[in-house]
Amino acid sequence: MDITTFGAFTTARLGIYAAQKSLNVTGNNIANINTTGYTRQAVDQVSLRVGATNHYASANGGVTGSGVLVTGMSQFRDPYLDIRYRNENSSVGAMDAKLGGLEELSNILDEVGKGSDGNKGEGIMAAQFQDLRDQLAKLTGDQSTEDEFLTLARSSADSLVKLMNNYAQRLGEVEKNQANGLQKDVSSVNDILKNIQTLNENIQKGEIYGDSSLELRDQRNLKLDELSQYIKIDVTYEPVSVGAGKTVDKLVIKTSGDNPITLVDGDYAGQLSTSDGLVVNPSYASDPTQPQYLKPDGTGTNTASEAQKVEYTLTLSNLTNRNGTELTGTGHQFGDTELYGSLQASRELLTEAGEFSTVTMTKVDADAATKRGIPYYQNALDSLARKFASVLNAANTGYMYNSAGNYIKTDGTEITDIHGDPIHKVEILTSALKTELDGAGGVPLGGVLFSNSSNGDLTNDITAANISISKSWSTDASVLQNSFQALEGKSTVGSSDNRNILHILAQFDGKQDYKPGDMVTDATDGATKFFSGSFEEMFTNIEETLATDTKSTTTLLDNYSVSTTALDSDRDSVSGVDLNDEAMNMMQYQKSYSAACRLMTTLDEVLDKLINGTGVTGR
Amino acid sequence: MNTSDFREYLAFLRDLGATLDEITEVEQKKAEFVQTDDLEGLNECMKREQALSLTMRSCDQKRDAMLQMLGLQGVHLRELLNYAPAEYREETKKTVEQLCRQYALYRGAFEVARDTLECNLHQVEKILQAADPDAGAQMGYQEASPQLPSRMRTDFRA
């Protein structure tokens, strides 16, 4: 059946409507040229033909269409570029978060160009070590003002330990900031997940009623971009039947990786939280008779203290819709290496201990020994403080000996062992030897210089945070022992004998071995030294490690940022509004509109002729 | 294990790191040239990349031979520290860590260069498809449904 006589008016009307709609969309595009996340829109139209072939085909032939039909609006988007952009964005997020943390650490530990000696810029800590050496060196010279020099040496040592305390405290603050930052990020991710859930629901409703909800889709795409910075995600759209032969797209977001975990499934979404870190047995959720936790060896246990613990673990709740209906079994506790993006980078800053990683940590992540976060720098600084205290305490603690190097009693006679042989002085006193010398009447000299608190002389568990001048030294500057060797034939030490001060000074140049086991008892490679060098060199090593990590992270961030920016420009070239394109469209649709109006006028004239001017001869 | 052979192996790993640094630089330049549509520069990079790939290949063969000589066939780089003689442990740790870091930087640069190239190829593909009328709709454009809206169709189940 062909179009009816008056049907041509409908053709013209539909033409006007389509051109009008296109002009509206062009106007909307132009108006939104600066709107963040706006995607260029276009009118979808199809050629209309009413009716179908029938038995009584017109003998005249030439079946014509009936005009144009606007079927909806669509957006210009390239899913390929979206996927690429979001992948790169997660790398940018990860590197950016890591670099942020490392820079905070650099503000504390990077002393390049700092220090009291402005010319050398040798660093504050190095300058303080040097100052202590200088003060000790003064004790080896003129002894006339010895008391004053002893006090100066003690003040210098006090400044050094206070500097260590200050660094440790600031590292603690960085840790606290990062932990707060992680909480904030988790809450931002939760907000995004909730927003996406709501948007999904609204878009689906809109689709059911025939509205493409393009503006809501724009909002959702912005949220997806935002989410991709925190977590590496895979986004898919699945068709879902809503009845009456209609299907709508359901958006599903999963974590990217070997074990994808669903974060959002249409109008169901999960929420993240930081948990106690106890590794939960996956079978427990479906079968509560199973053990609740997993031990480091993978076997089950119900005892929390036996369970494997991963610090700052993130847990996803069961996916829930807005009515509170849960999809059971969709919750998940993320493993140590399951996430990627800024959340993971923040976690690693808070948990990775490098060489100080425990056996449990190495089991969870084989690369743990080469990943260094705040715990590594805290342990390294503690290691320096502990070594410094133990070496100097050992150097300043001893018993009087004679010129032959044999320990003597108060009366000057040599102390002998069970075989009657004199006991020769040793570098480091063992507790057994101490007991033996105490029992035999040996003369203890010197004492503890550094302790774990200013209120006592205890030397156990010294860290950078608690290292202090011992109570004995703080009340008596002469605890710093100038020599352990008695004057010839006497049982007193000569005041001008500075053997021990020289020995202490030698400790500053001596190479010390730093082992992870000194700080962390269950460190994977506890007995293997991770550095060997002087105190200053150890601090420089900490700085260098941080600088190297910062440099490589900066390079990676630069690479990923450039790539992300390029991808964003590519996306913009597809989805962004181009004024030239829109101006051309505007002219084109204006002409279409005019032409359709002209068609209407022409049809009117033609039909006027047919109705009023046909067959009127003779009337 | 012969310690001088091990020392030589560590020196070889450092050389390998230097080669990785070179390739990383080439990859970074490659991405830069792709972004600026500098085909000549890209061509030069490809040639350098090919030459360096051959160097890497010979390095790989040399590594296998050296590991065999040391009796460490199948030992991963990460595990090398466990087999290092005591006097070389510190050096081994530093060398291995440095090489791993260089490799991570190379991976980063390589991924960026590959992604940039792939995105550009994707663009080329889109242009070719747009130019070819048989290739169907323009990529990235959500095609209008050829069907009429449901309200204009008869629901035969009714």
C-alpha cells in the first residue's frame, strides 16, 4: 500500500520534527561544551515505511516511504578507549599514591642539602654524628677543662638521640596520615560504589520507559573513571530481560586480575572496609562448621591468635541492593596482592617492610623483601639507633685491667680463671664473663650511655623512638669512661689516659653489620646482614634506598601520566563536543527544517490545485 | 662454586641492566614519537629496538651458559641470593634488586609504548572503516536500532 494523498503531510511533519530534534541536540551539545564528563549526543533516526507488502499491490508500482522516524538519542563513545584509559588510570593512581607517601618520607629522611654546615650540606643527622665525634675528640686533647668537655659531649649525644626520636615520631605521623588516607580512600570508593548502584537503578528504570538516560550515563562514566584510580577494574555490560520482550543493559564491575571479584552487579553493590587482617577461611561463609580462619600454613583454625594476619586487609561486603536484599556469598576478603591501584599502593606503604618482612609476609607475597613502605624505614632507623646504642654502650662498659691487658682487682692483683691463668681483656663482655669478674672482685668502670628511657639504664628493645641518654650518664657526665687501663702498679685509671675515648671514636669509623633479625625476630632472612657500614653510612643508605625508590616511582608515574593524558585526549576527540562539527550540523539541520517546511507548503499548493482547481471547468 | 665465575656473572647482570636501561629509553622515545606522529623517529626507534632485542637474545644465551657453568640452571633471579657465596651476598642483593628495578621500569615504558601504538592503530582502523562503505558503521558510534520502537510494533503474544 502506498502513502495516502494526505499522508505526504505526515512525511513533511516528521521531517520537520526530525530536523527540530537534531537542532535541539546540536544546541544541547554546544551548551555542554564545557561540562565535565559530557558525551556528545546524536539523534538516531530511521526511514519510515508504513504497512507491508499486500496482495493488492498497486499496479502503478513505486512504493514510497513515509518519512523519517526519530528512534532515540545516542552518544559518541569508544569503549576501547574507555577500557584503555581506565587501565592506565589505575597505574597512575597506584604510582601517584606511592609517590605521595615516599615524598612524605623524603621530607623527613632526605637530608640532601640540609645540615648545619651550609657549604657541604652534609645532612642534619650526619652533621650531628660529626658534632659528637668532634666533642669526643676534644676529650683526647687538653684535659684541664675535662668536665666541661664531658658535658659538651653528653649534650651532643643528647641532641643526636633527640634527632632520632624526632625522626621516629615524624615517621609515626606519616604512618598515621597514610592510615587515615587509606580510610578516606575506602570511604570514597564506597561512596562511588553507592553512586554507581543508584545510577544503575535509575538508568535501568529510564531504559524501561524508553529513555536512554544519557546524562545519567555520563555521570556513571565519570564515577567509573574515578573508581579506576583506586582499583583496577573491568567494566562489562550484560543484556538483561525485563519482560515484554524488552532487554536493558546491566553494568557489572569486577576487579581486574586472576581472581575477579564483583564490586557492582546492576543495582547490587558491595562496600569495602578495613578489617582486623585475620585471614578468613573461604569455606566458612557457606559452611559455619568449618574453621573460621586460616593459619599461615593454609590449615584452618578457630583461634584468632593462630590465624594468619595481613595488616590493613580490605574486605568487601556481600552485594546488597537499596532494599537491603543481599546476594549471599559475594563478599570477599582481598589478599595481599589482589588489588591494584591507589588503594593497594596505600596498603603497601603501610605494610611493606622490605628486608624486615616476616616469614608470613613472604609467604603471602614472594616479592615482599623488595617492597619497602613505612615499616621498612621505621625498622631501618630503629636498627641504626639500636646498633649505635649497643656499640657505644659496649665500648663504655668494662672492667679495669693492667698494662698487660689482664683484668685486676681493687688491690691491683690480676684475676685468674679456674686454671689459675690471668683473664685477658675482651672487646665485648659476655654476661658469663661479667659474672665471673664480679665474683672475683673485678673493678667495673664506665657504664651504659644510651638506654630505652631517660628514667633508667635499661638497654633492651632500644628503638629510634625511645633511645635516650641513660639516667646514669644524664646525672653524671663522667660515666663516659676515658680508659679502662690502670696506672702502672696502681688500681686507678690515669686522668690523661684517653685510650677508651679513642676506642669509642674508632667505633664511628668501624663497619657495623645490620641484620633484619636484630629488629624483627621472625624476619625471613633475619641472620643475613642487609647493610654493612658506619653509623653515618647506614643513615645514608636509608636515604639512598628512599631516593632510588622515589626516582623509579617518579619515572613510572611520568610514563603512565603521559599515556593517560594522551588517552584522555583520544577519548575527547571522540566524545567531546567540537564546535566546527556542531556548527556544520546546525546549518545542515536548519536547511533540512526549511526544506521540510517548504515541502509542507508545496503539498498544500498541490492539494489546493487538486481540490479547488481540478475538474472545475464549466462551473 | 667458583667465586670468580660468580663475580663475572654479577658483572654480566649489571651489563644486562645497562642494556635494559637502553631499551627503556628507546621505548620511552617510541611512545613520544607515536604521540607526536613522528614516523621517521618511530622508524629509527624500531631499528634500535630490533638491534637491542638481538643483544638481549645473545645476553639470554650467555646467561644460560653462565648459569650452567655455575651449576645454577633453572635458578630464578629472585632466588640467586640464596646461592651466592657469603662474600658476594651484599653485592648480589644490590645487583639483583637493581636489575629488578630496571626491569620494572622497562615493563612500564614498554606497556605505555605498546598501549600508545595500539591506540593509534585503533584510530587508523576507525578511519579505514569510515572510508570503506562496506565496512559498515563508524566505530564508536552507537548505531541506531534498525527496528522500530516497540510501541510501533505489534506484540503478537497479545
